[in-house]
Amino acid sequence: MYIGDIAKQTPHKSAYVMAGSGEIVTYQQLNQRTCQTSQLFRSLGLQTGDHIALLMENNARFLEICMAAARSGLFYTAISSRLTLAEAAYIINDCGAKLFITSFAKGELATNLLNDIPTVKSRLMVNGIVSGYLSYEASRDQMPQQPIADEAAGIDMLYSSGTTGQPKGVKIPLPDVNVGDESTNLVLLSKGLYGFGSEVIYLSPAPLYHAAPLRYNLVTLLFGGTSIVMEDFNDEEALRLIEKYQVTHSQWVPTMFVKMLKLPEEVRHKYDVSSLQVAIHAAAPCPIEIKEKMIDWWGPVIFEYYAGSEGNGFCAINSAEWLAHKGSVGKAMIGVLHICDDEGGDVAVGEAGTIYFADGPVFEYYNDPHKTQESKHPKGWTTLGDIGRLDEEGFLYLTDRKAFMIISGGVNIYPQEAENRLIMHPKVADVAVFGVPNDEFGEEVKAVVQPIDWNDVGPDFEQELMAFCQQKLAKIKCPKSIDFDKELPRHPTGKLYKRLLKDKYWANHKTQII
């Protein structure tokens, strides 16, 4: 639905509430501010098809800015607020952002970025300013509160890693629809599968720079519902908010389930969660026993899906279906599933292979035609690179993730970046980085290092290497622990047999996904 119409019908209804601060943004305010921000975009020279980037913590301006971009025909790239200077600069430059928006809370990073983002023409900051940035709010408030004359639907362009370990933007064509149109796949699925509508009260416990939280919040606003946005996730606070606001819908990652289940029983049962109609989870596979406990606790309101930022396919499963097909991520709702061997041929039912979607939406990896081509089957099908199998009824089961990708707490981590960093240490001869089991986060980052001199091996060297990695990369991308080996298993061609290293760490687990 068009936000201007929602604002006319329910001007004083809460569009979203910031859970920590209590700040409420009504639909009237959201419509006026997104009109002003759209006008601001045009005044800065931004036209349909241009790119902007934003890097900030969850705050009350985040959704406002993204919604304004979505009604201005822009590609908007939300960047993790946890990245280092070099990582953030790479994405801002790679996406071709003409405007960069950040927050006063990220002031130190923002200052350090000034000399590293030369193609950015305009820089704005919310909640205060530092040198080199203009106030977003002051700039916005100078603008008219009317919609721009050339409104057009914009879309996010979010980043995942490429084949070399450098992040790559997932570019989906701008929607050829009017602003507020409800015919997009995500809107149709949200309405048909999950019952999204104007009465939805949606709890958002995750960082808004991730694809699912960002998109589901915007869908909630498109329907005229209300979002409750947590600045930071806290297990008990999430339960309290469900009771306080009578939350109907929510979206989680399995790590959050684990944390809530580990609360003392008296705390877990202190809060009334009976208002929940839909609790969606994705981003990482959920352990069977965790999901069983969640269904026992919250009832058959747990919904799971399998998809990627690429949007090339979508599988979904509800609680009843999952109880009959435990471990499955569902049937295809968008695209047609094919499980293929290394030669591209379809495998038999029950056999594992690469998961492809046929007849799904198109996408590309921005500035990386090689990676785009790698994702395609000779018949034009596309893959996220995951491994899985189908049962007789067409339900999909994941048996492994992308070749080397690590999923920790729902965050995708690509070990090549850490490997590239650690191999630069003067005392390292070879290195392998991969995921190992972690009861809370699913996986954690592990490194196995072949030292040049075995006499260096010890706790001090381990700490030295971890600190060395964290100088250039976000902490979550760096090893939590390092083991040492006198020789890593490499083929004469140079290929590293990482699976041989991983197997001993996963020996007590049925699959590579715990």
C-alpha cells in the first residue's frame, strides 16, 4: 500500500517503535520525513538507478532513510556497523555510492573514512555531526513535505562475499512497479504464507543491515502494521516486548532461540507469548532439538524458510510440515528445485548435490561477472552454492553449506579473508580457516596454521596471530582459536583439502550443519 494513503487513513498510528528509547514514529511523521528525504536525495543530484550507502547501528532514522530510498528509485546498500575501516570503505566504493549516511555513534569510523571514499559526493550523519559530515536531520527538515514528482520503486543492494573473499553486492533489477505496489514476491509471500496485514505487530530483534530484518520491516510498513525495533538483542527483553506490545509476528535466527531456551525456566515462563501467530526463522540451519523445544514452548507458530539475498528462489515450511519432515527447510515456493551432481545432471531422490533454482528471478553479483557466471547452471538455473537433497515429497534438506562458508549466529563469514590476512604474518607458512561446532552460534571460526618454525608454537603465538587478524578484519571474521599443524594437506596443484582438517572437528555431528 502507498505510504501516503496509509498516513491519511491512520496518521497517528505507530509505524515503528524503538524498543530501547521508546521513540515512536507515526505514519504521518514517516510519510512527511520520507517525502523530505526523497526531496533531499534529488537536491543532492541523486536520480533513479543511483546508489547510496548507509552504515549505522539500529536507530530511528534507519528505516526512514531506506523507505525514502525505496520511493526514490535508488539502490540502497546497508553496511554492517561492525566492519573495519578497510572493509567499510571497500563496500562504499564498490557499490558506487554517491551519498554516504552514517551516525554520530560511528563518528570515529566516519572520520577515518573521509580520505578513503573519494567518489562519494555527499556525506550525512544522524544524531549529531563530526567534521566532514552534514546533519541528516537539519538537511532533511529544510526540504518540502511533498512527494517528489518522479517517484519510483527502489531496492536494496546488500553485500555477501565473493570468490576471492572480497564482499560482492547482490544486485536485483529495480522493480518495474509503482511505489507501494503489493505484487512483489516478498510482499505476496508475506501476505500469503504469514498473514501480514495492517494488524501486524512485528518484533525486529536483529541488526537492520541484514537482509531479512530490513526487508520484513519495510514489508510491515507497506501493509500499515507496526514494527517494534530492538536496538540490540537481549533474550529476556525480547520476551518482555512480545508481552508488552502483544507482538503477532517476528523474525529470528537460531542463535536467538538458543539464548532464550537457556534462560532459567522461571524467566522463560514469566512472559506471555500467546499473542505470537508467526515466528519466522532463517539465515542459519536450526538444530532439530532446538526447534522441537521452540515449538513445544511457543506452539506451532514457528515458520522456516531457505533463501538468499539473491532472491533466486524461496523454500518454506510451517511447524506441522516440519514435525512430519524434521530437518527440512521446506518446499519451493519461488523457483523449481533441482539437485545436481558436479557435472550438472539431476541426482536421484534422496541423494545430495548442489541446489539449483530454475525459473526464479534474475540477479547478478555487482562488478563480478565471473562470480555471476559461476552461479549459473548450463541450463540457466542458479545456485547459492549450497548442498542438499530432496525427499519423495519434494521437501528440501540442507546437508552442507557453501564450500567453505561459515555461519555463526546467522552471519555469513567467508574464511578467505582471514586466510589472506594470516598468511601475511611473517611466521606463517600456510593456513586454513574454517568453521567448527559452537553450541550457541552454530559455528565459530577456527584456524589451523603451519608455522615456519615449530618452536614458535604456543599460546603466545596463538594470541599474536588472533590480534594480527583483528587489526584488519572485524572480530567476528577472525579465529576464536588457532591450532597448529606441521604440514597442511595440499594437493601438488596447490589445492587445500580443507575437508580433511574439518572432519576431526565435526566427527560427533551428523552433518556439517549443527
